[in-house]
Amino acid sequence: MLVLSRHRDESIIIGDDIVITIVDIRGDKVRLGIDAPQDIPVHRQEVYEAIQRENQKAAQLGSTETRQLKRPGGAKKPNP
């Protein structure tokens, strides 16, 4: 792990197109601004882990179980 020291309004650059800026520092909390391309997902770690768990659950569902899931917005089932 690379550890860097930064002050408020200073940034680091990852690759050619991701910029992380220290926006604010209050006590033991640091607020970060992240500028990344739209096609690169940016999540807090706990959100990312929850997404991974849900994806894993969905991948383990059998075809019978997935047919029982409700469609969003009450959309009708497409004809095969």
C-alpha cells in the first residue's frame, strides 16, 4: 500500500484520468472528491462488498427461483 500525505485542496492522480482531492478535514474524518470517468464505478468499500454479495446470491439462484422474482415496475414477462 502506498501511503501519501496531503493537505486540504491537494490531489493525487491515479493513472491518466482519476483525480482524488482532499476536500475537507474535520477531526478524524477526511472528505475526498473523486473525479473519474463515468465508466469507472466508484463506491465506498462497504457498498462495494454489499454489491458483490448480492451478485453472488443472484448467480447462485436457479432458473426456477429467478422466474419467481417480480419484474421492476410490474413489467410483463416477455414471450419466448
